[in-house]
Amino acid sequence: MLLRRDRAMTGIAIMLDVAFHAGHGAVVSAGEIADRLGQARRGIEPVLQALSRAGLLDSVRGPRGGYRLGRPRRELKLADIVAASLDEDSDGEQPTGQLHTAVLSPLWGEMEALCRTHLQTLTIDDMMKRAVAAGVKRPSVEPVNFAI
């Protein structure tokens, strides 16, 4: 279920981090992403792989490898990121009582549908605009100058 998934939030956070820190063809390493998110690299690797398989991230191999957005920011819908991030087989054990089955489970389904509908209207570009409006500054990356 979407509303109970840390992986959904992690997927969105990863995509926003890559959009925020990778500029014009540059890549962001998994270690850098993990550090900024305050998570272990090993913990975010499955989400990175899922986002790459879905074509939302491009993976670049090698010593200077990392990740960059797989599509323009305005085309990356949060609903697609959540869908790619979630492993639907890991819902865990669900309560089976009569009240849960008759009342809570349908309610949760309604809330999840509303949430998915809203996420379908938002893109990574929208999140970048929110970051700017909140005053979050992008790191300035100066080009390497070999002139003496």
C-alpha cells in the first residue's frame, strides 16, 4: 500500500536529489545521494535499481559513474516514481478482522486512490519549484580550470 511505504518517499527523494544536484549531463553517485538522504547506500540501492529499470533514472557505470534523470523533469510524474519504487509483493501481513475487511480496508483504498490521483498531477519539475520557493539553494559547481 502506497500510504505505508517508506520506499515511495525514498524514490521521490532520490529523484529530487538527482534533479537538484546533477546538472547538464553530470551524474550523482549513489554514495552522495545516500549521504544527503541520511541513509545507507546499501539501503537505497534497490530503489535506485528499480528507478533505473523503469527508465526514470539513467545509470552510468565506471569510476565517475552515478545517476542522472532518465527524462526531462517536467515528464517525471511522482505517481510513476512511486509505482517504480514500490515492491507490491511486500505488503506485509494484513489484519483480517471483520471491521478491517468491511470498513478500514475500503477506506484505505479510497485514500490511496486520492493520493495516487494527486501524485499524477505533480512532477519533479514541480518539486524543484517548491525547493526554490522554500529557499533551498542548489550547490554551485564551478568548472575545473587547468589554466596556470
